[in-house]
Amino acid sequence: MAAPLKTDEELDLVERAKRVLPAGGFGNFATDIIIREGRGGRVWDISGNEYVDFLIGSGPMFIGHAHPDVVAAVQAQIPKGSTFFANNADGIVLAEKIVEAVPCAEQVRFVSSGSEADMYAMRLARAHRGRDKILKFEGGYHGMSDYALMSLAPKRLANFPTAVPDSAGIPAHVRDEMMVAPFNDIEAARRMISEHADELGGVIVEPFQRLIPPVPGFLEALREETLKHGIPLIFDEVVTGFRFAMGGAQEFYGVTPDLCTLGKIVGGGFPLAAIAGRAEIMAHFDPAIVGEEGFTYQVGTLSGNPVAAAAGLATLEVLGRQGSYEQVYETGRTIITALQENFARVGVAALVVGQPTLFDVVFTKGEVRNYRDVVAGDAAMLTRFNRLLRDRGILKPPSKFYISLAHGPSEVAQTVDAIASAADALAAGA
């Protein structure tokens, strides 16, 4: 099957981008495609090619592109003003909705991106604990700050707990403030937290790391060990917040952290994220309570933006309707089954990793419990599979299927057919 045809207009824009954008893009997705519009569970590129969209903006469009309720909410707000740098009613109501839904949330502070939320959550934990070091898990993604870009995707595998910088430009001393543990290793996590308790300001973890579910007892062990030593536990729920359940992964897995970060879905496709958690810790944002010594300074020009807050409120209202999550889970299970059955049919070793709302294929014969297991998979095979799917009208990120409420029967049927055809091509060496 041939790749989608590109018009001169799109090809020209690709070349223009190379002249004015480093590496020809925004630093996010492949630069050989330029999206023109999205509606529901589909997008169209500049050339008019139509795709079932499992990228969904890298996760935010959980109820679909241009959902009429979100569009109406945004259109109602924009004539009243785009931003105020002051409290607005929708932002306050959105904070109330988060507190109502998310188990750990007693108070909320808004920011504009998940990277900011994770950075401030770590700073808040250090302020509360009075210690500098943060423990994270190898392969865990916590945004773009210097502290977060440690052992996200290390090119060389170091001995734990040594951190490996993922980017040039990070001061050497930063890695001394980060400790790294293997994800899903209960005993290693307990040992490291216990041995370094006097140094740790906090522990940050994706409760569902990229694609990898926690093994039974792992999150519970983190909660037990951090409570024992009085160390704040942070769940990075920028991805899982409102995706696994209204209360996020902490509701889904039944483990409540001290702090969590939220993003993507909570802003309804607009730049909005949040730190939420126990009032005692969130109080460090209030100098009237903690004094100048304990005050954690935070300000952002667009924090709590009224347009984003309106979009987020409309999105959560849709998700709160009866049957919303059941529908998304059913869609995901259908696609997972198609992947499993077709790769088994053609004799390609592949494992579907994740949950029905967020998953992908790892081409491996072994199990996948942590970052090193993912790296051991055949990445070139995954790249070919993704390209074969795109040629068949399916757009997805390099390593995820993001399922949305807007993926209906026609999108599912097209995806199942594309998976079968791509599996055949992959087995034939395409």
C-alpha cells in the first residue's frame, strides 16, 4: 500500500519549516506531516489525507477534537477576555472539580504545562521535607526541567542509584540531587528509600510508567515506605489523570499519594496543568501560613487561564456522563485484541503493554516490567509498524495508542482492518 500523497503546498511547508525551525519542527512529532484540522477521532493533513487519530495531541483530546461542548465553552469565554493574571470563576470551579474527583487533592495550584507542574511538585516536596534529593524511577518522564531529565531514556545504563543526564546543558551537580531506582522492583525501592531517608525530599513516580503498569504491591510499597519515613510521595498523573478514571491512576490502583500533577486532559486541549495535594504541603505556596523561610515561590502569566479553565470544565463534564469511561475501555480492549490476534496469526513476537486507554506493542519475546525491558524490544520493528499503519490511514505516536471517547465504530473498524493488513506486511518483510 502506497504512502499518502502529498501536495506541493504541504511539501513546501515542510521545506520552509526546515529553514526557520530547528530540525524542522516543534520538537514533538515527525516533521513530514502537517496537520490542518481535527474533528472527533480523526485528523486531516494539509494535503487532505484523512487519518484515524491515536496521537490526539499527545493525549489531551480525550473526548475528541473540536468537541461541541468544549468549542461552545471556549467561544463563550473568548469575547470576555483571553487572560487576566487574576482569579477567574471557571478556574475556581475547575479547582473544586479536581478536589472532588482526585483522592489526594485538598488544594490545587494551576500552571500552564506538565513540565512546570512536575518541577513545582518536586520543589514543594523539598520545601516541606527540608531535604534536597529526589528519588525517581528509570524511564520515568517528568517533564523538561533539569531535575526531570535524569535517566528518562539513558543511552548508557548506569548502576542504581546513579542518575544519567538525558540532555546537554544540564549542570553536572544536578545529577547529585537525583537518585534513580528500577521501576517495579519492590525490594530495591524499599531499600533505597530506607537507606537514604535522611536525604530524600520526595519520591516521584508515574504510577503507570509510560506504558508499563505497576506490578501488584509496587505502589503500595512506595506508599508504605514513604509514610514510614515522612517523605512526600508524588504521583505524576499528567498522562493518567482523568484518563484511567475520574480520580486518575490513584483511584484506579487504590493508592493515594501526598501530591500529584495533572495536565493534558484537565485543560481540554489548552495549556493548563496543576499541582494538587494535601493542604499541609500545598500551604508552602502561602507565606501567610509557612512564613518566608518555608514559602515556595510560584507565579505564571497564564496560570489558570480562563479559556483553558472553561475548556477543562467542559471536558470533565463530558467525562462525568454515564458510560463515558466504559466506552473508552471497550474501544481499547477491541484494538488490543486485534493487535494480539493478528501478531499471533502471522507469527511475529509481540506483546501489548498497557491499559485499554493507553497501550502499545513491544516487539519482544520476553516480559516488560521496566524501562530496560522496553529497550530490549525491537524498536526498528515498531517504527516499521507505525509507518505501515500511517500508510493505511492510522496516525499514532512512536510508542503509544491514545484512545479517546471520539473513537467510534467506524474508527475502530478501520483500525482493526489496518492492523491486520500491517501485520501481514510486517511478517512479509515490508
